[in-house]
Amino acid sequence: MLNEKMIEALNNQVNEEFYSAYLYLSMAAHFENIGLKGFANWMRIQAMEEKDHAMKIFDYLARQGAKIKLFGIKEPPSEFGSIKEIFEEVLKHEQYITSKINELVDLAESLKDRPTFNFLQWYVDEQVEEEENANDILSQLKLIGDNKNALFMLDKELSQRTYAP
Ligand code: OFO
């Protein structure tokens, strides 16, 4: 039986994850619009993974017999800056999500909620990967600068990303 505070915090995190999906889907739409199909593919898959992050918490709440409550999803931005700025935004967003996961871990710890503490470890590891991925692409974009050929090569590389639930 989960503590009410924990249930509320996990329900909020479901919303954060769906917002992440929406944010990346909006970035995918932007990349489609400017003809960078590889970047669009990367963002689409990112969005699908975020939906999975949300559903994993949804399932955990269900398994614990806790009340699941869905909130409205905030509208994501639809206007974006340069490609580098977009990935700076991705990194910033992932750092924010990491801080939310850390808050959940702290709450589970303070409530001595061992099952939730264990459940959250997957997210702790996942956030290391999420920040790493955003950082890697950002570093490449910094190296690429104004080189269009290199940008198209990166676009091609990002088109190879596949969805692996
Ligand atoms: Fe991007 O890791 Fe979930 O939100």
C-alpha cells in the first residue's frame, strides 16, 4: 500500500513523462518541417520512449492498487531556434527530469518505501543515459558548426535509430 504523497508524486511524474513525449514529438514535427528526416526520426523514437516511461509508472501504480489520475498535458513549444539550441533544450529538459526523479527517490527514502525506491532505480539509470545521449549529439553539433555536409551525415546517422521497447 503506497503512501498518499507517493501516489500523488508518481501521478505527477506520469504527466511529466507524457509532457516529455509531447515536447519531443513537437520537435519531431519541426524537423519534419525543415526536411531533416533523421533528426525527426530520433525525436519520434524519443517521444515513444517517453510514453513508455509514463506507462511504466502507470503500471506500477496499478500493480500497487493505487489511484491513477491523469492530468492535462501542457502545450509544448512549436517554434524552435537552431538545431544546437534544440538539443540544448533537450539536455536542459532531461536535467529537469533527473531532478524530478531524484525528488521521487528522496521521497521514497524518507517514507521508507522500499518497493518504490527499488522501482525508481531504473529511472535513475535511464536518466544517466538520457543526459548522455543529449550531450553526445550536442557535442557533435558543436563540432559540425556550419558544415552542411557533416550535418547531413549526422542526419543520416540519426535516421538509423530504431525503437526498442
Ligand atoms: Fe527523457 O526520460 Fe523520461 O522524461
